[in-house]
Amino acid sequence: ETNRALRQYVSSIAVDRAGEVAGVTSSRGQAVIYVDIGQRKVIRQSTFPDVSGVAAHAGGGFLLTGGHGDWGASTTKPSSAGKESWSWDNHTLAFGA
């Protein structure tokens, strides 16, 4: 089921600041997969438009970016927090305290 959601393609992988959860994105599948590193299992799955970039967010969770200009933060389910007139690729860094 995970391979199907990702459409057998991974755009980016990031680990949260606690080192406990990995966020995996697939622009082909418009999917975000969250993996519990210690348990080695998928704990959540959700969708985000043309998602590609993922980075650990200072406040917990992840920053996500999509190729259509969408961006948002995620802890359990991504929410599109904004949309820009430019496109993002998979090179995303989150800055902050």
C-alpha cells in the first residue's frame, strides 16, 4: 500500500528534530508518509499537492513544499498554509529557533 501511495517514487526524506519520525514525500503520488524510525513502520499517510520538499520544522513536525507553489507545516496531517507564484523543488530547509 505504501509503494502504491508513493507511486514507487520518493522525492525527499527528512527526520524530525527528535530523531523519531521520518517524513517521506512523493510528488508523483502527491503523498506524505510518516515512518516511526524506532518501530520501523508507517504511522501516518496523507496527501499534499505535488509535494516534494520536506524539512524538520523547529516547532516539531515538518515543513512541506509542493511544485505548484503550495507550502505548509505538518505534524499529523499537512495543511496548505500558503501558496506562492513560484514553484518549489525538493531542496527545502526550515530555519528558525
